[in-house]
Amino acid sequence: MSFTIAISTHRTPLRSNYWLMGFILVFLLVWVNSFMGTTDISNWMLENLLVLLFLPVLVYTYRKYQFSDLSYLLLCVYLCLHVYGSKYTYAENPFGYWLQDQFNWSRNHYDRIVHFGFGFLLAYPMRELFLKWFKFPRWVSWALPIELALSIGAFYELIEWGVADVFFPEQGDAYLGTQGDIWDAQKDVFLAFLGAMMATTIVSLIKNLGNIYSKDEIRDMKKESKQK
């Protein structure tokens, strides 16, 4: 078995990684704009709670655990989609209304886009995390992002229920953004699952057809070939 192209995953100081610095700048601009232009500051705080918890962890672990530039790009796009949604609330998002008018949809589907993006955009970074840092086998690194998109998607819906119904009922309608759809939670979970399935399928096809593998993948493939 031959492995023709290997993806470099060496560590780079933050100041030398111009791509990552650019992603950080773009996200900060979108984030600040979402705060300054929000129509509902309480909802903005609720929507950005997980962002405020996630970003410090990502920064703190950078020296030891670095993702590829592609993963950082995908993370940046997802976070920008999320914070842009928090600016107006998902149900009142202008881009969602524009799509609704263009495609004659019955509702504002911006929340659906973000839930799909959760699976589609974060599956690759999750796979990289499991393969590169946790040293999981390749098949586990393929399967876990799909399973996590499904389970985290469902868990997030439980968080939304708790926040909207128990802790902050006055923000419930704005935070949930169901827009009268009784199956909103189920559809959101399915879209995250579908996004992860599509992302892993696309990445798998690209890697197999182009023989583009990371050093960790090459390591696992050599182990698999020896076992055969």
C-alpha cells in the first residue's frame, strides 16, 4: 500500500500563523458588530454563553493542541454564523428573511442553516481532534463526529428547553425560535446529523481519490495493512 501525499501538522507560533490571525480578526469584527447592533441584549448574552466558554479553551490549549488551518477556517465560519444569528435572534435574522423571500419558504430558516452548519462545519475539526490528539483509530475518528453531532445536537435542545422554560422564561420565545413548528427540535437535531454525514463523506472521498492523508492517518493505515 502506498501513501502519496501527507498533510503537515507541525506546530506554529500564533504570531507566525497569518491564516489563523486573519480568522481571529474576522471573527472578532463579526462578534463586536453583533453585540453593537443587537436588537435584544439579553438574548445575545444567552446565545453567546457557549462561545464565551469555548474560546478561552481554544486559546489556552493552542500551544499544545493545534488544528490545521482548514479546521480553524471551518470553526471561524461556524462561529460567525452563530454570532450573526445572535445579533437579531435566529427567528428574526435578515438573511433568513431574504432567503425566505427568494425561495418562497414558509418561515425564516436561518436557525436551520446554523444547525446544519454545526454538523457540516465542525465534523472535520472533531475528526482531526480525535485522530491527531486522542490518537483514536481512523474508523473511530470517522464515526465519532457523526455520533457527537447527533448527541450534542439533542443535548443542546435540552439546554434550550432548560434556559427557555426554567431559567429565563421571559427570553424563551426569542431563544428557541421555533416559529410555531412543534417539530423544530427534531428537525434541528436531524440537520446537524445530516451535516456531519455529508462532511465526513465528502472528506473521505477527497482523501481516498486524491491520496491526501495526514501523518496520523498514514500511521494508522500502515498498522491496518500489517494486521492484514
